[in-house]
Amino acid sequence: MADNKPINWAYPFKAAGEDSKEVSDPQIYFDALAKAKDGFYPMGANGPSPYAATPATTDSEAAPAREALTFYSLYMHLLDWAGYEATGAPEPAEFLAPTSYAVKPTANDPLMGLRVRALSEDVSSEVLALLPKGCKVTVGEAHSVKPQYKKLLSIDDGAAIPAIPSDTVGWVYEAELTGNTVADKATDTEPTLTLSHQGLRVRKEGKGTGSIIGVLPRGAMLKVGEKQRSGYCKVLEVTDYRGVPALPSGSDGKPLGYVFFESLETKKTNPSAFDSVHLLPKPYVIKAGELVGHIGRYQNHNESTAKQRLHLEVFTCEDVPAFIEKSRAVGEKLPDDQRTLIKVDKGSKIVQPVAADAHVEAGVDVRLCSDSPKNGCWVKVQKYTICNADKNSELGTYNSTKLTYTLSVAQKTTLASRMGVDATDMPDQVDFLKVYSNSLEGGDAHDYESGSIPTTHTWRKVGAMAGKPFWVKRSALNAQGRRTSMAGSLDAWTEFPCIAVWKVRPAVTCAYCPLVPGKRYPMSAKPSTLRRCPGGTSPSVTWRATTFPVGRQKKT
């Protein structure tokens, strides 16, 4: 690949002979390897090693428009399926054995639908069965005594639970039908008759109040999307339903509905093929950081036992130098805000954060300073301290728009003592946190919404950014610049953590020779037997002493 031209042994290979054609069936290659007498091949301890080959397209910001490099990565000697079945083995990659879920055996949501009754002329009735949601039926004439009931002629889609004998006449309540379908209006349950069909409700929307559109029986297998904040997840596919009828599907043919994620249990599935080359039915997108596989075992021909090894290749058959030159040409024309890469020369010393020299106590929140960086790993903050204050004597003028109270010098001193900060660090105003009470301790506290506050409750809960600014990790704060958790203490830095520290070097007294500019010797190092200065030509040229000024020495 020195000349960056496509190599002639790149897959797919051509068959031998004058009329050679590219061979696209991977199994042919494995069959050929089985006949080989010697050489280095991707063979594991028990045969061909598992491998994964993935193309990855890299579109650089500095790359010319509509141009990209396609890299291929080949992972060989990965862990085989027997390794994954061993006790304590890691979970395989998603594309190798997709994660599936099953309804837990403890799920006890009852089947819901429309009752089928046996009605007699004396108006007595008996529940024969339940038509689950989704069933479609045909009804006939109305009952002579209870005309709101219609005769069930047939079940066109789905089935009754339990099955109704063919010679039994059943009646259904017409008002609970949606057209000819058992749908949202039908909310009957018969736990005794449908006990074996209990399971997990499927809702139309991903929330606990969503309309129920079906029930997945215990043990039903399915694939789902990510768990949402509501605790529900989207049903993507039902691989083993065993319910009646099937869940309704959308226009894309996929099932509708959401299920409660905690009512599911994971199930390990097996790959669709063993001991052969398996081509995925459709490409699987592997994002950066996602699992490709685990290191397996490989045995060289001159080794007695197999060892853990990974053979990884990353290559491209395109003209890399030409692409780089084109990228540089485009990069010269980019505006400054798109020049997002920086070159760090070999041997450069990287400044690491110093150890934290302060902390924020548990239960104490912070707020961002106005001059805190908008991005980066570090933020500049101040403690946000809270206390109760008497509005009549300890607070000044109230601003109903900004919800703040002004502070006099005396009031700053009072609140600073209560908040545990220095009075000189107190701001000119504090925030009203919309809580009022009747004592310093916050007795009989109420949330303030609007209107007037009873004169018996003169105490206000206030807060302020107080104390000297310091630095914390941005990852410890939420999007609003507040602590994500106040359960424990938070590391803090009084100065920016990654700035180079300058160590002051004290002044020193040195000896120097006027004939050798720039040469200095500590006084203690001057030889007592030295009669002549270095470079001096006459004994009359003697040493001279001087004190050099204070300097700075950078410490990284």
C-alpha cells in the first residue's frame, strides 16, 4: 500500500483460472482454508475464529465537500459463542445476539375486553367468556327483554377466552363496541375466566393513563425501545405473542403501543447461524464507543496452547495523501470558528488539574458567577446560602418583579452571621424564595403564590450568592448551574485548577567575574584556592559579589 493504490488481494477475491470471477460467497473461502496445509490464518483453538468487519465513513469538517474516506476495520479471533455461554461471561454485542425481553411471570394485569353473556327470558344472565380488546365480531338481532344486548353471530378476528361452544348462544353489550371492534369502550375484566392470560398491559400512549389496547401474556417475547422518563418503552416487535388477538399495527406494519419497562426481563438470544459465515440481513450501525466483541483465543502453529489475542486491522483503499492535500486547501479558507483542531507537539507538557483545596458542604448549593466560562470542564461559582430573615428589621425594600430584597450595611452583617459568611462578601440584595413563616426556625411555613401574606408571618426564606468565588467541575452541576446532588460534599478549587503554578524563587547572592559575562557562581561554590577568575588574564582581576533580583520559575 506504499503507493496508496488498491491492493490486488482485497476482498472479494477472484477464483483461479483464465475465466476468473469474483467470489462473493464467504463460505467458499472457509472451505478453501480447510484444505490449506500451512500458513497463518484466522484460526482459533476450535476452528475459524469469529470476526467482525465494519466499514466506517469519516467526514472531516476540513474535508472537501462531498468527499470522504471510507475506512474498514477487521476484528479477528473474537470470543466464540461457547465463551459467551460460560459462567460469568460478558454480554455479547447487540448485533451478534440482539437483546430480547419477556413479560415477567409475576405480571398480573388482567385481560380486558367485552363480556359475552348467556341471557334467559327471565332476565338472569351468566358470563360465558371475555372478548379481548382487538377482537372483531358480527352481531345480530337485539335481545327480546334486554334490547341493549345483541346476539353474537361470529368472532371474525381473535377468539373468546375461554372458547364458547358452537351450540351456545352468546350476547354482547352493543354500547361497548366501537363499530364491530372491541376497543377503548370495552373495559370488562374476568380474572377467574382469564387467569391463564394475565400479563402486561399495552397502552396506546407511553404513560400510566394511556388507553389500554391489549395485554401481553406472561412469557411473551418482544423487542422494545429505550426506557422513557415515564417508565414506559415503545413496543418494536412481538416475536412470541401467544395472545388473542395480535396487537394492532401502525401504517409501517410495526405494532403499536407501550409497556411498563420494569415488568419485563431480559432474555439472551442465540445467533441465527453457527459454524458458518453469517451476513447480517441488514447493516448494523455501530456508533463510537459501542461494543464490537470480546477478545477470544488464538493458537499459532508453533504454540502448544491457545492464548488470548486480538487481530485488528483498519485500512482504506482510497488515496489518503490526495485527500489530506485537498483537506488542507479547504482548511485554509475556513473561518476561525471552524478551526476546531489544535496540534500538540511531541514532548509538550500537559497541565493537569491540581488537587482540590476546598469543598462545598453537603446540603449547600451553588450558582454560576456572571463571568463563568460558557463551556469547558470547569465553572466558576459561589455558594448559594439560605436562611430566614425578618422582613421588618432584617430586610430592605422588596422588588415584586425580581422577587428580591435590598440590604443595608447592618442587615448584611446580620444575615452574613446567620449564613456563615463574611459580611464584606454579602451582595446588596437577596432573593425571596417564595416561602414565609412565623419564626426564625421557619415555623408554620407556607409557599407563597400571590396576594398578601398574613401579618403574623413576617419571616421570609431568602438566599444569596455569598462568599468568595471558586471553581468546580461542570459535570457536577445540572443545566441550570446547580448541584445535581447535595447528598455529599463537592470538591472545589480556590483558583482555576489547570493554570500553571508559578513558584517564587528567592533572591540569591552570587559571585561573578566581569570578564565572563553571564557566568554566575553561588558564593559557597567559589573555590578558596582560586586566584584567578575563569577567563581572567591577570591575578589583579578578582571576584565580585552581587545580589540578583527575585525571579519566577514556572512549575508545570
